Amino acid sequence: MSVSNEPGGYQLTELDRIIHEPARYNIMALLYVVKRAEFLFVQNQTGLTPGNLSTHVSKLEGADCVVIEKTFVGKVPRTFLSLSERGREAFEDYREKMKVLFTTPPGAQSPPGSA
Amino acid sequence: MKQMISLKEIERRAYRSTFQDGIYDILFGMIFLILAWIPALDKVNIPRTYGYLLILLPVLMVWIGKRQITIPRLGAVEFGPTRRTRKMLFLIVVAAFFFLNMPLLLMMGDGFGGGLLEHAGIPVAAGLVVTPVIVVAGYFLDCPRMFVYAALMAFSIPQSSFMYDFVGWPFNSVISLGIPGLVILIYGLTLLSGFLTKYPRLKAEVNHVGQ
């Protein structure tokens, strides 16, 4: 993230903007705390419709944040989702930026802990 | 955001959702009921061993239930190393506990030792031996309701002794373990009913990811 010295001058990267969307943040937060989860499990936990979840997951996959694994258990197709290494780093980085953003007083020139 | 979302809370909610199906509650309810009726086998000259073996039946039902009911409706999930380690520790502790205490458990169940054990052997064995296992399960598996079940089982010891003066043996065991078992079983069935309603089984996987 590039940080300007203007008050409130935080600029999110394109990747941050992808994670910033509430539904996608929820998806990434859930995948961050598990090793991998089936599409149906993510759908139930996030409360998204299948189509909505598919759209967001596709966007995250396009940003190389999520890995999609299609497999078969017997004859039943299963889709598993997990965060990629890049996705984990991006998520951690995004959360760190948000912490700085929320802990920096308005108008501060140099946010604490920022580069 | 009003406040940063707690990742720990997300993980805990996801983990606890995997046993909102009531299957483990049904397991404990059935174990309570089987233990309650084992002393009554003496009245019909059936060896108690068959009763103890019957406990394998609800364990098998859990294994089948999770694969046929829970996972097709809730979806599969693999948790991180911390949860897997806790689960492995739980299994090791339970296995060691039963292995070391099984002879004692069986002797107490048969009334060896006399006194309270003679007419309340099963509840005493269950209360002293099985209760710690349930407490350990509640801790390692992060399932608070198991502490309540452990308390119910522990309470069966004084309850069975108290009931002996009123209903005699073996009905003191039947009542002291049977009633809580029935309550837990009904609670588990209620949870299962709600789970089946909340998560209907999908005929086919519905997603368009990767297409």
C-alpha cells in the first residue's frame, strides 16, 4: 500500500480492493482459519448464494488468492477451496493495513508502524 | 468496519458448526441408556459383556451419520494443525484412559468390591471413569455441552445410591443413568431435526466455479 502524507491519504492496492469487498473478505477470513473447505461449507458459513459465492471465488482465483480443487469422492464431484500462499500474505497484509488505518488518529502525518 | 473481525471467533464458529447436527449428543444419550440397562441383563441371565459391546453400535452410527448426513449437507472442511493436534491428543488420552481403566471399569460394573459398588456398580464406574473422559472430550473438542453431560454422569453416583432405597437394584441404575440419557438423546434428536431442516441435502453440487 502506498501511504501519502495527506490526512486520510491511504491508497489501497488493487489486491486490497479485491479483498476489501465484504463478501470476499468473509470468504478469505474463513479460508484463512482452515486448511481447506468444500464449496458447500463456505457457502453455509458465509450465507452467500451459490451463484454469488461462485462469482466472488472466481474473482479471488483470478487474483491468485484462492486455489480451487475439483475432485471426486466416489462418484460425487466435490469442489474444495483453499487460500494460496499469495492469498494468505495478501490477507495478512490487508488486515495489518486496516489495523494501522483504524489506530492512526485523523490527520496524523506518520501512521505508527508504517513504512 | 466497526471492529476488526476476530479470526479466532470465525474459526471457532466454523468448528462448532460441525457438531450442531446433534449426532454426538445422540451418541452420549445412547451410551447413557445402554449403561443404565446393563445391570438389568442379570435379571434375564444375559452376560453383561453383550451390553458393553452394544456401546459400539452408537459409535458406528456416529461414523455413518457424519458421512451420510452431516458432510453432504454442511460440506467438508479440514481445519488447521492446532485443531488436528487437539483431536489427536484427545484420542490418545481417551485410548490410554480406557486401556488403563478397563479392568477396573468391568470389575466395578460387576459389583466387585461390595458396598456401594454392589448395587450401584455401573453408575459408580461410569461416574468415576467415563466422566473424566467426557470432560477431556469437552476440553479438547471445544464442546461446552459435554461438561454438562459429564456433570450428569457424575451425579448418577449419589443419585443411584439414593434411589436404591426406593426402587432397589437394578432399577436404581436404570433411573439414575436412564433419565439423563433420555434427556440427552431427545436433545440430540431435536438438534438433528433442526439441522436437517436448516441444511437440506442438495441433489447435485451447485456451483459454477472454474466453468
